[in-house]
Amino acid sequence: MIQPTRIKVLNAKDIKKGEFVLYWMQASQRAECNHALEQAVRKANELRQPVVVFFGLTPSFPEANERHYTFMLEGLAETVRKLEKRGIRCVVRSVSPELGVRVLSERASLVVTDRGYLRIQRSWRDKAAAALDCPLFQVEADAVVPVEEASPKEEYAAATIRPKIRKKLPEYLTALKEHRPAKDSLGMDFEENVDLEDIQRVLGRLRIDTSVKKTEFYTGGTDQAKMHLQRFLKDKLDHFHDLRNNPTLDYLSHLSPYLHFGQISPLYVALEALETKSPGREAFLEELVVRRELSLNFVFYNSLYDVYEGLPAWARKTLEAHKADARAAAYSLADLESAQTEDPYWNAAQLEVILTGKMHGYMRMYWGKKIIEWSRTPEEAFRTALYLNNKYELDGRDPNGFTGVAWCFGKHDRPWRERPIFGNIRYMNDRGLRRKFDADQYVRMIEGFRERLSF
């Protein structure tokens, strides 16, 4: 079912007598378990009209590069094919989305869209809502519990949002039933469609950074996401709760890139996990639902989510008090980006993300903490960590990414024992890594990746 609390009308326009119902697909880039798509199908069937899907391929999304675009386009190509099997035409145009939807909406009775939480995504929807001459319905399709339903304010930590989310879960952990469109839209004529069957040609026409290439470790698309999920549920979930923080062992789901691009539904993933009786189930759902939706809460309610000033006051105060503390080492951005430090574990973490497009979550915490230690100021450290995260991570530029970097600086954490440079911010060092797992084996593993790729 689609809960009414997932749906929000973004303008006060009347339904027109158009040719079709338009689903403006932007964040939820998939043809299945998609609440926004299903709402469009239902409205179209009520009006006895076909459904048309539109995706705006923005020529230059902030901080996105060839790696991100390739992964996204691989998924979009699959989504277009799957929509066609449902009798739905998908129009992809190389245009800023809020402009492209305005043009297509001239032929539509109404428009349905999905929800994005970042500043640019919200701005697109606000501009479109003001410009369209028909209703724009927003449907939350990428959160298990809608963000305002989970909490009406920015939460302090997982401990404060957890009981609120758990209280709502029985209402929202329900499977979404799919309906076939009553009318086919495949024969409808639309000009200027981007041909996603030739991804390299599409990339060549975009104004993007080409210095960060596709990684062979991840291929985009819902089918790939479901393959990772089934492998995780079958072979890894039983030990997820006690082995997930060991980067020398592969007990992660690898779903974060797919969740970032909306290529798989978090609700679908949660329901699949709930079908198991695995001892790792609760730990996984904590990460998938509570922690992930704490990140949505942060970027939704804190307009400064991507700048140092958005950190908690206590964290900024303690870092400021230790700003002049002596640093044992200081590295330039170029040194860090090329993994040229004296710390082999940090270098391995940076190489992991360069080579694979993803860094193990436990190493990402250590990686961020060392950047604080090695930077001239905490403000510089914050900018550096966010820059490197967003540039190389397939799931960068994401609520989880912004929140993960902020966590290294005290967000969603508490004050700890005071130390030089860090003040009361949580501290991590290489001795802690070696106590937790074979850190030297991790270095050897990443070196193996580098040799295999001839990097």
C-alpha cells in the first residue's frame, strides 16, 4: 500500500485534461518497488490515461564525475527496459530536471515525482512546483519511514531517533503492490530522447570531470543490487553483527551505491531481510533503517549539512580550543588524495576508494579522524574529507556521506576524554585498528587490488 503520509502536494493547481500522467523520476531510479511510480500508475488508471516517465539527465551535477555518471547510466538503461516491459515509455533528456519536467508537463494531466533530500534536489522540486500549470505530487519512495513522520526536528543521535522510528515501523514495513497501467504509452512520440544503449557516447556529451573512471568492482542497476542483496542474505548476514567491522573480511551488503541512486528500495531490502531468521538481522536493520534515516533527518533539517558551521556547537568549540595544538604531521590535499602519507593503513583506505569506488565503513571512520589530525585547521579538515569522499565514493554526495563526515567531527556523538588537536571529539589511532583486526592484512589486500588493476 501507499500510505497517505508518503504523499505531499507541492502546489495548488487543478488537474488538466492532458494526454498522460507524467512521473518525473529523479531520485528513485528503478521500475520496481517504487511508491512514486505506483502512485503515477494509479492516478493514470483512474483517469484512463497512459503513464509517461521523464528523467532529467543534468549535464553537470555538483561534484559528480565519470564514475558516478557511468554507474547511474548503467542503472537507467536497465530501468528504461524494465519500464517498457510494463508498457511505460521513459523519456530521458539531457537537461536540468526542473526545466525538462516543465516542458513535458504541458502535455500532462498531472505530475508525480519522488523525493530528494539534498539542497539541489529540493530546489528542483520547488522550482518545478512553482512553474507547472498542473498538480505536482511528491511521493517519498526512498525512506522506510517518511522523514517528517520519523521526527519533526533534527535529532541529536541514533539513540533519540531509534524509538521514534521503531514505533512507526509496523505501519510502514508493508509490501508495495504493483499495478499494470491500463493504457500503454510505448507508441507515444517524444523528441530529443537520450539513447542510453551507448553510454560512452552519452558521457562524451556531458560537462563532467573525466579524471575519475568507472570502477570494475560495481556495475549499476537493480538486477546487480538484488544480486548483492541475495548474496549478502545467503552468505553474510549470519555474521554481519560480529564481523561487519573487519575490513579484511567481506561481510557487508555493498548496497550503498544502489541505495544512493535509488536503484533498489530500502523497503524491499528491509522486507527481504525480515524474511530471514538470521542473528545478524537486527544489526543490519539498524544500519539500513535507523542509521540511514538518521542521515536523512540530518540533511533535511540542517541546512548547513555540508559546511563546518553545521556541526554541533560543542564540537566546534572544543576543536577551536585546540586549533593551535602542534601537529606531528601535516599533509597537503595532493598528498592525501594520492595516498602519500606515512600511515600505511590510511593510505590503504584512500587507495581502496580510488580503486573500488567504496571504502569499508570502519576504515572510513579512521580515515576521517586522521584527516583532522593532519590538517592545519578543523575547517580545512572538514573540507578535505568531504571533497575526497564526494569525489571517489560511489555513494558520495549522499545524506549518509555528509553525515559520515560530520560524525568524524562529533555529529551524532558525545564528548569524550580531552586530547590534543581533537579536544573532546572521539579519537582513533592505528593501535585501535590492530586490536580490532589484522590491519597489515588489510594493507596487503588493497595492494593486491592495485596490482590487479595495474594502478
